[in-house]
Amino acid sequence: MTKVAHISDVHLGPLPRISPFELMNKRLTGYANWKLSRHTGMSEGLLAELTDHLKLQKPELVAISGDLVNLALPTEFERARQWLEALGTSQQVAVIPGNHDAYVRTGLQDAVAKWGDYMKGNTLSDHQFPYWRQEGCVALIGCSSAIATPPFFAHGAFDEAQAERLIEILKLTKQAGLYRIVMIHHPPHDDVKQIWRRGLKGRDLFRKVIKDQGAELILHGHLHRSMIHPMNGPTGDIPLIGIASAAAGNGGKYPPARYNLFDVQKVGNRFECQMSEFGFQRIGDGITKRLEMMLD
């Protein structure tokens, strides 16, 4: 059996000291949003409790689907690196970027430089994404939808070039008989409020790749909500699963901090995957198992 944990949208706080020069770009609107609302909905304490609980599960792989930081400040990237090292080794923890990690033009480049070995794996070209990690019977495939966007926009992108690379990886990992988990920050479904500024550009292309090549499971973050959607595959629906922010407090507008755990095993010629969602409740203290289900 291979255990894979999934967390997302960590948004490590509090914000560091910021110089006026660092706010002379999109960061100004993000800084205002943090001060006015976002910081009240995030809890460093709940994040610490959640990750401590996650580590007790002893997952072989921890998938983090982006937004480790808030404004893509150099000091944020350094702090996130320290947080990653406390969570696990770079062989165990696999990270993809979110829109906040690419908040400004140089953000994604800085994230890759600082978190490098946490954002790498096997590739079939010189391009960093998609990459895959193999552990037991699982291939965890990390795509990138992170791009710098104008103020008040938080959309992502998935283009033809990345699609071609993903197709080859999906073919290879299928031939190897692996349970293929594809991870992307922005959800490739249409259940996104104000999708024109917050959704995934190229989601139809992403869905076509999955429909043609198949996968066993798709993971995403970005919306700060736990959700399950079906996605068309070659022979039936594929579970598309999003998770609430790992740092959300229980007094904000979003569900409080949660993570998912997937227990994958191969039985004969088929796979079995049990999903468990752990997290805090709106009322009460402590982490509970909120959901348990078998994924076909």
C-alpha cells in the first residue's frame, strides 16, 4: 500500500516587513487584501496542528498543490523553504506552484530557485513541468498552471506544449502499471466563481488530455474548498478532488484547515484507493476524520 497526502493553499503568514519599493506592482493590491481580510481567515496554529497530524499518518508522498506564499516576496520563499524542510524531505514532499507563488513576474523563477528539489522529479525533456515522482505503485504527476497575472486576476494557464509533455508521461506511467495521480493548482472544471478571472485557461485542453490518455485521480487546490467532481476518462469518470486551505481558520468564510489521505494498493490487475479527509470542524476543537470513501 502507498499513502499519498494532499494539502494546498498554505499561505504562510504573517507577512514579513515590506518596503515601499516591493509594493510598486501587483503586490500593493495583495497587501491591501491581506490586511483587510485574508489574514483574519488564516491560522498558523491550525496549520501546525494539521501538519503534525498529517505526519503521524506516515505518508510515502505529500502532494502540495501550490500557494505556499502570499505576495511572492523573497523572504516568504525562504520561510516556505524552512517550512518544507520541517514537513519532510524533498524525496517525500512534491510541490507545484500556485498563482500566489507566481504573484509577480519573477515569482515563479524565485520559487523554483528556492524550493528547487521539492519541485522536481522525472521528466522527458528539459522543461520542469510536468514532472513525476514514483513511490510504490503510485506515479504522482505535477503540472504547473501558475502564471503572473494583472491586479485583481488569479487565473492560471495550461498550454499545448505542457499538454504534449503530459500526454507522454501519462502513456509512460500507464505502461509501467502505475496508479497515476495528476496534480494541478487551478481546477480544470467550470465550478469556479468569476471563472474568467480565477479559472484555468486551457481547461478544455487539460480535460481532453485526461479523456484521451486517462488517469486514476486528479488533485487541485486554489478554491479553498473541499470538493469532488467527475472528469471524463477513456472508460468512465475519473475523480477530480479539491481540498480546503491547509491554513484556514474556523472563523472565516472558507472551511477550516483540512487535508486528504489516499491509501492506494494494487489488487490483482486493478487498483483500490481509499480516500480519507481529515480536518477541523466549524464548531469544536481538534482534528477529526470528516469523510471516508472508496474511489473507483
